[in-house]
Amino acid sequence: MKGPLLSILLVLAAIPGAPGAPPEGPVKVFILAGQSNMEGAGKVEGDPKRAGGKGSLSYLAANEDKYKHLKDQDGKWVERDDVWIWYLGRKGKLAPGFGARSGSIGPELGFGHVMGNAIDEPVLLIKTAWGGKSLQKDFRPPSSGGEAGPFYKEMLAHVKGVLGDIGREFPELRGRDHEVAGFGWHQGWNDGCGMPATLEYEENLANFIRDVRKDLGVEGLPFVIADSGFGGAKQSVDRRLMIRKAQAAPETYPEFKGNVDCVQTAGFFRPAEESPSGQGYHWNGNAETYYLIGEAMAAAMVELSGE
């Protein structure tokens, strides 16, 4: 998604959530799935001995106006009163700390802030992500043939388990109806490690979208893909570039027109010297990168769903 609409939607992320009781209406549920970069390696606290702490969420909140809404007047991290998250058993109001570890973030933080500001109803994020997983095997969709991937099955089991009794997981939401309103996908590293999986990726991703919709019983479920923009504009490895192309392809299919979008993430890459780590495959641990990916995914989701 490009142009003025994207810019307008991203402004939503800078508006703090309203305090008080959860708003009325059905819970809007968004599923976030993928591998380690959906888990999230963006550092909440930086090491001042490395780049002066640049790239950490604390550094951003202290030095960039865009991120000041993440802390309250007492310097504590803000918890949203209208957005909840469930991540493999970890759960609570949306705040920093729901990345792969309690000291990290993934795309969920930026995503949740945009969606919470854009939607009047309560928002629930269900995140199912595991490191080092492929779409060819681990998340393999049933319609790609062979045995469905074990993590495809586990993803669905978790989602259905939470949806089966939201009130058990989140007493504040007890008694409310819910609507599965969108699906976000950020994955691709493992498939890009070998040519067979790379060549299969587009077909597997299209089948994944179809099968997720079928298994969740939501025809035309808005589906946003954040591509694998590791290395930014300087990426030159053919398999990595092929994965990006494969991730962008489904949105061009007639059946997916207007209900699938691929967000380009290369522009969010930050160099190691401006980041908490040098792990390029984990976006160098840069919290801004993960936040911006989540923002862009949510902006695309708002446009697809007409919220």
C-alpha cells in the first residue's frame, strides 16, 4: 500500500489510547503469525555501550516525538485499555514486552496501537509464532499436498482454543461476542535458505491464505503479509529477493484483489551500527524496525477491512 492514505493511517499510531472501561461491541480479533521475526527481537532496553543505546525502544521513546506516547507521565510503559494480546500463553493488555522475550517487541506493538486507535470495539491480538520455521514444511498448508505442517495445526489449535473461551483468558472481555477480523503474516527467512523452498514459496503462501480462511470459517478474511526485507535496499542474494517477489505475488491474484496486501519492509531496515545487535536476519534487534513493520501492517489492514 502506498500514497496519501497510508500516511494518514500511520498518523493513527501517534494517538494515545483512551483510558477507562473497554469500549462496547464485539471483540475484533487479529491473528499475527510467522517465525522469529513475528516473535520479535526488537530490544526494549538498549546497551549504552553499543551505539549509545540507539535502536532500542527506550531510546526511541526518549528521543523521538513519534514514540513518546509509549510512556506515561511517570516514565512507565503505557498499557492499552482497549487492546489485549495472547502470545502462546503470555497475555495481558498491550504493552512492550510481548516479543520473543519479555525484554523485546515484535510487530504486535505498532500493529496494536494503530488498530486500537482505528477501531471503536475492543481489539484482541492472538500471536502464534515460533523461531526457525518454514512455510514449505513447518507451516505447510493442507492444500499444498503431503502432510500439513505441525505448526500450521498448532497455530489453528491455539487460535481456536482462545476464541473458544475469550472470557477465560481475559475476564474483562467475558460475555462479549467476537469477530475474526484479520490475519497478519511475517515469515520467510527459512524458506529463503534453499532454492527448492524458495521456488515453492508463492504457491505455498497462496494455499496458506486459502486454507487459513477455510479452517477459520471466514471467507475473504483480510490478510496482510509483511515481506522479508532483510538487508534493505542493498539486499542482493537471489533467494532473498525471490522470496520478496513471491510474497508480493498473491495480492495480484484476481481472487485476492482487495483482501490481500503485501507490505514492503526494506525501508525499515536499520544498519547494525545504529542498532542493538548485528543479527541482520533479526532486523539487527532494532525496535524501530519492528514497530514500523507493525504500523505498516495495521495501516494495510485498516484499508483492507474498511475500518
